[in-house]
Amino acid sequence: MLNPAMTEIFEAGRAAGWILEPEAKTLLAAAGLDVPRFARADNLEAALAAASQIGYPLVAKVVSPGIIHKSDVGGVVVGVGNDGQLREVFQRFRTLDPGAAILVEEMLPRSVELIVGAKIDYQFGPVILLGIGGTGVEIYQDTAIRMAPLKESDVPAMIRGLKGRRLLEGYRGSAPVHPASLARLLLAFSGLVMEVADRIESIDLNPVLCFQERCVVADARIMLRRP
């Protein structure tokens, strides 16, 4: 599954010990997972050009090897509405890290937030996690776990194991999540994890935004195995 470009992404992340979000999303897209339209920009002019292609409103995120948890430092801004706001965001990100780049990406509609993750257990091997995601994931701890590789029959079983599964089925008039899209994402993710298990410690996709038509990886972090 790994092509030369994907291998290069892993090699580039070795110094920091993790793969930055733009490169992680490039890797995930190559593996068949759905990601938003996005662009990495290393300067303001490139950021404005990318925004004109993607369209406002958009999401802006700081990109820096020294900032793993972006939301903890104000490194994620949702609903950037025009060039002036994007300039302000870019300048503020540069106060967090003078060499920081910026990720600009399409802003997706409100939806069910899931977490999809993988961890390499040194006794059992790759483990896949599905749970109710977003900022409350550590509070609710509503997750289902299976050993990789996943089979098609594992996906509905994992969903049934979630206490919050009614959110996926359509709750209080909300549209149900597209089950085939979620299944495709989980199975493609499982295949990628099996392919790179010797290179990673963990992968966190949080949130994965699921709505009636798509399940999209809105944020991603890949931690690499130490030599």
C-alpha cells in the first residue's frame, strides 16, 4: 500500500517523532480515507491564495513540529470568514511559533463527532478504536475496541458497543450517519494501520465528522515509533 510519497512522509516526520496534520491527511487520503479540502501554507500570501480556492468560511490551524495539541494553545480557529480575519489568525499563529505554517481547510457542517484510533499493543499487536469523539472523548470514554485487521462484520458490532450509538442512528430529528461511509473509513483505516504497524505508536483521528453523506477526518495525529 505504501508508495514512495507516503514513505517520504514517514521519513520526514522522524525528527519530530510525529507526522504533522497536513502530511497526515495527505497520507490518509492516499489510503482511501475521506478528508476535507485543505492546503498547507508557509506564508501569508500562500494562505490567502489557498483560501480563495477553498472558499470562506474555513478552518485555520497552526502547523508546527513543537505544537502537538493545537487546541490547547489556541491553534485552531473555526469560521474564518474573510482575508482580514485570516491575516489576523496567521499573525497570531506566528506568535506561537515564529516559523509556523498554517493549514486552511473547508469548514464542514455540524455533525456527529467520532474518534477513530489505533495503538500498537506490544503483546497483542494493532488495536482499532471507535468512539464518540470531540472534546468530550476523555470524559465520556464511550469506545469500542477490536484487534486489527477489521472485518466487515466488526463495524456494526463496534457501533452496537457504543452507549451513544443512537447519535449515529438519527437522534431527535437529526439525520442518521451514512453507515456505508463509516464502514469504508474504518476498513480503509484498518488496512493502513496494518501496513504501517512497524512504524507507528498510535494514530488518532479526532474528530471524524459523520453526517448523512460522508464521514470525514477533520483532525489527525500520527505518533511514530521511536528507534
